[in-house]
Amino acid sequence: MTTYEGKTGVDVSHLIRVIIPKQYKIDIRKASLIELVANALDANPSIIEINVDPKRGILEISDDGCGMDKGKFCKEYHDITPSKTPGTGIGFAGQGAKLALNFCSRIITETRSSTYKGYSEWHLENKDAPFKIHDDRTLSLNHTGTKVTLYLDDKNKTFYTSDIIEQVLKEHYFPLLDKELLKVYKGELPILVEGRGISPVITYRPLYTRGLKFLLNGKQVLQQSLRDMLDSQKEVWVTIERKKKVRGFFGLARDDPEENLQGVSICTFGKVIERTWFKKEPPAKKRIVGWIEAPPLIKAVTTDKCSFQQGDKTWEAFFRSAQAEFTKWLEETGLAERLLERKDDFSNLEREINLILRNIPQFAFFAARISGQVAITDEAGEGRELGEGTQKVPGTKGGETHGGGTPVYPGNGPGQAPTSKSGLGPAATNHQRNIRGGIRLGREENPRPEAKEARFDGETVIINVSHPAYKRAERDKLLNYHQIKSVVSSLIEFTLEKDPDPSYQKVFELSERFFRLWGEQ
């Protein structure tokens, strides 16, 4: 047996007690447990076993996964500032144990793989975290996998209980505790659809090939099947990349579900990253429940695994696609927000606002131009569904601007035009076009005292015409300025929601920059 000692070589105390906690929005002790489970999941186990003894202040997390080889265990696992290849799993090597150094007197980690076995002892001492590694033996682990034992310090000795651990598992890993959803993760049900057209490829991709059980003090942790609780269910496939769709569903719970189930859970590898209503405010909001498993979003997950990175293109595109599916379901179930008929022509105001947004980096996402398929009438094409709208062609007379296009068939009604979806309508052929992106404007009547001047639902800024400020602006003939101010306020609020360090100063700076550009137009 070989034994050797090491030190991290950095100011661990400052990292553990000051720097790392800033990356987590939740209690660092719960964050440690979440990370320990994530590390175990990355090893492709069939069982994750958690044992807790509050009287002795001991917490054990073990798995029967692949274990670590010598290089990973002796170097990467004990490196206090490791790197991680994006998209390779949901855990950071040893992150759970490193967080636990903050509230443990010592930590013992045992591992067995096909090429190595060993264990280490680790603790925090002054500004360093010395560790001792013992090769060629383990203390109690007698199978491949990894076992981490936390010896909690006196202050935190009784923090972990069976109830708290079960609550954390259900809040952050509920899809892996649901027998029906687990079939997707085991590869028994499809998880992806790849390709387009008449023959897309349905993909069965087992994320956990050996099945998966969670045991807590010897008892399996299970959750009632989510879909058994729901009415008005709809299976959805949400576009996440150009030719790839991921699986999910929406539904309406018969009774108010637990808070940790409310909203649509966006997951990667069974870890719940965010719960959302996609910027919608439907009635019976708390009863709306859903789930979407999106493995490609792993690259956009933040360090604390509780949100997605602001500005990530894959995440933002997915959000819009999922929002469209969610809106469609709300309409089908009679839960959609009712906007007023668009009598006002907002096109000039939209164009004016989007032009400014493109010149402010923090707002550029809202005004981005997107590329997509546009169906153009063609006798040789396929039958298409009709949608509300009008096909336009560029004007032919030269001028100072490019113009907004001329309707092919002018008229007073909103009109209908073929869409890119197959259907029984007129024949058309899809063509790749740059579609004018940017925010759109809508109106609603919301007289509730707590209602805002405007709200952004991810696609449209909806202006509240019942707000007292709107009525005063209309009376004083200041409506244009009021609408612009309301739009900008709602976009700033949306932008700063996911800012890790929001501040009033940023609000003032963004508002000042927008209105300076507006005034200079």
C-alpha cells in the first residue's frame, strides 16, 4: 500500500468560505448534497445510496458506478480549482466534497474502478486543505464505485436529516424518482427527434443505461408519477437545435401540487435546472405542471445547476421554441391570456424601438434577426396549413428606405397565408429567408392594483391600457413616450432577472443609454 500527502497550494479558506458560496443561490450544505449526487450520476450507477446519522453527525453518499482511475482521483478530484469540459456531465469532479470542507471536520472518499482502488482523508486547516491518499485499499467500499463520508463539525452536526435529504432529492432530481419518467432516462422511451420532413429519426438514448434507484437509509425514495396527477395533458417535442427536438409535456394538476412541482421543469440528465411559466401569467398558474428533458442544454447550465447562462444562444432559442409550444397549449386548454385586438398599428413604434435595441449590447438579443423557413405559394409545392397573416413582396419604386413590403393581395382584413406546416391548404414551397426579428407590442386590460404598466412574455411587450399612467398619458397626449418608457422598463426587468449581480445602477444606465439613442434619432 502506498500513502502520500498533498496540499492544494492555494488559499482554500478564502475560496470555500467566500468565493464559491457566491456561485450558489441556496444553502451551501444543500448545494454540497446536490453536487455529491451529480458526481454519482456522472458515474452511470444503478444505485445511489445515502445514509445519514444525525446523532453522530455522519452523512454517506455511495454509488456503484464506474469509480475513478488513479489520475482522476489523485489529481483532478483533489484539485480545488478544476476545469470541466462543457457538456460532459452535470457534475464537477469532487465539487460536493470541496464544498463540504466548509462545514466538516474531515472527509473520507473511497473509490474503486477497473484499474485502481484507494481512499483519501481531507480536511480544512487554517488556509489550506491538506489531504492524505492511500493507494491499493479501501475502508468499506467493496465494489466498483465511489463513497464519500462527511464527518460534520459540531455546528452542523444535526443539519442533515432524512426529511431534508428527501426534500432536496425531490426538488432537484424528481424526474429520476418517477417510475414513468425514468423510462425515458433508461432508454425505454424516446428522448429526441432528429431531422425534419417525412422521416425524422426518433432517438432512444439511455442516459442511465443500468436503471437507477435512490436509497435513503435503506429505503427507496420514490415520487408519485407526475402524469397521474394531471388533466389536460399534452405531449410536446420542442425544437432545441436546427434539426433536433426534445421531449416534454404540460398538464393541469387536479389539486395544487407541492411548490417544488409547480411550473414547467426544464431538466438536463434528470437534474431540474429551472422551473418556468415562460413569462406567462395564466389563471390557475400554480396548478400548471410540466417537464422537458433537454440534454443539449447541459452546456448552458450555471455552476450552481439552478439556472441557465444568460445570453447563451442555445438556451435562448430553446426558450422561445418552448414558449411557443406552451402558449399553444394554454390556448387549447382555455388558459391563454386574452390580449385586446390589435387595432393600433404598432409597426412604426416596433421598428423604432428595435433599431435602438440592436445598438445596445445588453438588448441586442431582443432585436436579433432570425433565419427561418417561409412558405411561398407554388403550384408544384405541398399543401400547407393556413395561418393569419399576409404575404408581402418588396416595393418596386426606389426611395430613401427599403420599405416594409407590399401585400400581394391587398385588403382590409388580417388575411391568411400558407405556413411551413403541411396541411390541406394551398400548395407552397419552403424558402430560407431572414425574418425580421425583434419584439412585438400588444395591449391588454388589467385593472388589478398590482398590475404593471407593461410586461414582457418573451416575445411580446404587452402594454396595460388600464393602468392609471396610461390613461393620464393618453389624456395629456403623451402616449407615445409612455409606451416607449413602459416597453424599456419591462425589457430591463427581464434582462436583469438572470443577472448574477443586478443593481439599481444598471437599471439607470440602461434606461439612460436607451433614451439618449431615442432622443438622437
